[in-house]
Amino acid sequence: MQGIQIDLISEERLARLTPMEKIRLILDDVKQGNIVVLEKGLAPEEASRLIEVTMMEISPDGFSGIEMETYPAKEAGAGLSGLISRISGRQPGSRLTVIGPANQLRMIRKDKDLISAWISSR
Amino acid sequence: MSFLVKTKKKLSRFLKVFFKKRRARIGIYGPPNAGKTTLANRIVRDWTGDAMGPVSEIPHETRRARRKENITITGLNGNSVDIDIVDTPGVTTKIDYREFMEYGLEKDEAVKRAREATEGVAEAMHWLREDIDGVIYMLDSTLDPFLQVNIMMVGIIESRKLPVIIVANKIDLPDASPGRIKSAFPQHPVVSISSLEGSNVEQLYEQMAELFG
């Protein structure tokens, strides 16, 4: 049977990994042509390193990079918790994130609460 | 100007002199073909008379970060700031050499350009983490600002607590919609310019002197 493998990785599993382990997990999976869905997105520092490592692994007629999409971060809410977040400068948590090979995953539409993607087989 | 702002500026000047703070390094970041090098050329030409680097309609013309040192920018109200400008390669999460062949490049040349571009993007990210004190984030105002790479990059800049000015470039084009960029990044100052024609760059210089000074 032909198809596309989709790996949904839980927040708990991600929390056990170091930033570099997360990046390795994502890239190894995506380079095999799989789609990775993270229950909780990457921190900005991890995203920065993901871009850097992705660039180092691109090769002609091989891996051409990643397509990645996430919901916009939630605004700091009202009330005490929102106030504390704003005062402390804490970033709102990143949200569900879809990552796939750039030559197979196309984002069709993204709203604040909907990501619509199209996946092609290799 | 309030007493607090005046006091903060005086204290800041005193600390800079006292600690001999190095000039701020201001990185021009953004996706490919947003007009980063055109702006860098304009800034450098306006304030030093030199040039920074070549521009092209083919994406990833800039494949190495380039730094121009010791530029003093003075805003309309007399504020000034001494900076180094760092023009960086366009940031993306994907590069395919075949895209360059669509612009007429031969395969060998396209593959070479792609390899240099990937190295350039990695280098730009490294600069952002290690060596940049403030950011001008350039966007093409004819395009959707909600692209993931823009959201990610602004998130990375915010997490490093770097001062940032968002520039809505190419307002000379008929499809330009700088309002979309303002609504996408309401938490940051947005300046609409045409770096090609030079329109409204004085407002950008004013903002740079205010924010990076």
C-alpha cells in the first residue's frame, strides 16, 4: 500500500527531548518523506536552530528543505495570568505545528484556528 | 519629551561614554527578494557615499552577510545613532536549485547558487543569535506578511529582546498593502517605504535614531 506516514508527537515526548534531539527527530523524520505534527511547537531558539540545521542538510536532487506551519501564538489573556505574562515578558506558548518536506507539503490556507495543507506522495 | 525619557537618554549617553560601548550592529533581515540589499545600499549611500552589494531579481543574490561599519544616521529632529549595518541573506526554510533555473541559470550555476544560499541562511541565523543588537525586518508589502518564516523570525527576534523596526517595502508598486503588515505586527513600529525610490526613508532614519540610539 502506498501512502504518506504522519507522525504525531505528543507534548510529553517533546518535553523529554533536548533542543538538538527535537531538531534531529524532526529532520530525520521529514527527510524520510514523513509529515511530523508536534502537539506543542518549538521555542524561538529551537526554531532558529532548526532553520540553520535544515540549511546545512539541503542537497541537490535530494532534500530541499522543510515546509512548516503553526497556529499564531495565543495572545496573553486578560486577568492575573495575562498580567503576570506581560510583566514577566514570558512568550505565549507555541501551538500545534505541522512540518513536512518542502517538495511534498503545501499549505493551502491558514487562519488563527485552521491550517489546511495538501500533501503529495514522492 | 517627558522628564523620564530625557533622563533615560542622558543616562544612556553617559553609560555609552563610560563603558565605551561598541557601535550597535543592526541586521537587515527578511525573506528573499524583500529589498534588503536595496535598503542597505540606500542607507550606506545616503550616509557614507559608498555602496554595499549588488541586487538582482533572482532570489538569494546576497549569499553572505556583509557588514558596513561606522555609519552615523541622524533623524529629522536631530537624534543620531552610530551603527554598523549588516546586510543578510534572505531567510527561508527551503531552497531548491531548480527555482534558479527558472530564471535562466544553467544547472551547475543554479546548484552552486543554492549551495551558497543555504550556507548564507545558516550564517544569517548565527549572526542573529550571536552578533546582532537590533533588527530591521524587511517585508515586501505586495505579499502576504503572515508567512510562517516571518512569524518565526519575528518570534526569534522578540525572544532575544532585540529592538526591531518592521519595514513595509515596495510601496511604489500598485499591489502594495502596507496596512496588512501593520495589522500583522501591531506590537512593533512599522515604517512604509520604497527603498528603490527612496520615498519615506527619512521616517525610517528617524525611527532608527530613536530606537537604536
